[in-house]
Amino acid sequence: ETGVTQTPRHLVMGMTNKKSLKCEQHLGHNAMYWYKQSAKKPLELMFVYSLEERVENNSVPSRFSPECPNSSHLFLHLHTLQPEDSALYLCASSQNVMVDTQYFGPGTRLTVL
Amino acid sequence: QQQVKQSPQSLIVQKGGISIINCAYENTAFDYFPWYQQFPGKGPALLIAIRPDVSEKKEGRFTISFNKSAKQFSLHIMDSQPGDSATYFCAAVDAGGTSYGKLTFGQGTILTVHP
């Protein structure tokens, strides 16, 4: 397994469900990110973690809750989502948080019914 | 202030032609400008990047042109190939700011190269 992996690749959930997205990076990086990619909109940064510490929360609703138990794993816990939250959720990692190249995973396609 | 405006939204080019995608920004604190390429079902991947101390950077068939005074930069794909068909995103980073690792992305350009 190389690079950045994400599971599941596809997720359909109801508005009252609780689910989690998982990201794992095999690159030895210290920084991890969650992005939201919606149709016809720029990628939106959601959260940034550096050495397991959250350093940026980009005004994301509390129904999205990130967790970074170690520098290789990042979770996004989802609760009482809205249909407008349907999007591709991308995880990325970089050696450090500043300008280093970010490596993206393939994303989780989320549909909220 | 933080936006990066990208055009066109979509682009169709014949094989062998030149593809040109343009981006403009307002924030003069941006000092790192990467381009990402995204194929269907994949995450974005870094293609090429430039810092504002140079006006051009070339890697193979891909060239970034940078105009600091106009606050514009563009991606040129020479000898475009069907395999280049993808979505391209420009981005900008304020490396000296407090927004750690914050890539501000353009809206994306869907490039289709016809054989």
C-alpha cells in the first residue's frame, strides 16, 4: 500500500446516521488535511492537522468532527448531515504544514439522502 | 481577497495543440503557485509549481508562466495528448501567513483532448 488511501470510496447515508471516513498515509508525513470537493466549486479546506494537533478549522459545521489519533491516520466523523453535504471528501498529507507538496487520496464520494 | 479565479471552465483541444489555462489572484501575500491534475476517480496530483521570483517554469510539455505585476499565472500544455484529458486546478499559498498549509484553489478547468 502506497501513498494516501481512503475508505470507504463510496458512502450513502441518511441524515440521522453516524458514519466515519478514514484516511491513512504511508509517506511518513507530519501533516494531514481534509478537503471537500463539490461540483462546480473550488476545493475547500476543512481541517489541518500537524503532528496530530489540529492547527486549522476552516469554519466547518460541528456535524463534521475530525480525529487524528497518530500522524498516519485521520478520521472524519459525520453526524446529522444535510443533503448539501454530499460531495467528494479528499484527504491529503504533506511532510510539514507549510508549503510542502500535498499528496491527495482518491477521496470518498458521500451522498446524503 | 483570498480567491483564485480560473478560466476557462472547460477546454477542448485537438491532439497536438496547445492547451492554455489562466488564473488570477488578488492576495499579494501568495508566494507559491502549484497546479494540480485530477483524473476521474482520483485525487488531485501535483503537476508543476512556481514561486514568484521566476517568470516561467517548464517541465516537459508543461509550462507555467507567471506575471507578478498583473497577478496572473497560466499553465501551457504543449503537444496536448488525449491522456492529458483531466481537470486542472491552479492554487495559491500564503507561505508566510497563519493559515497553515492552506491551498486556495481555483474552480478547475475540464480539459478534453480529442485524438
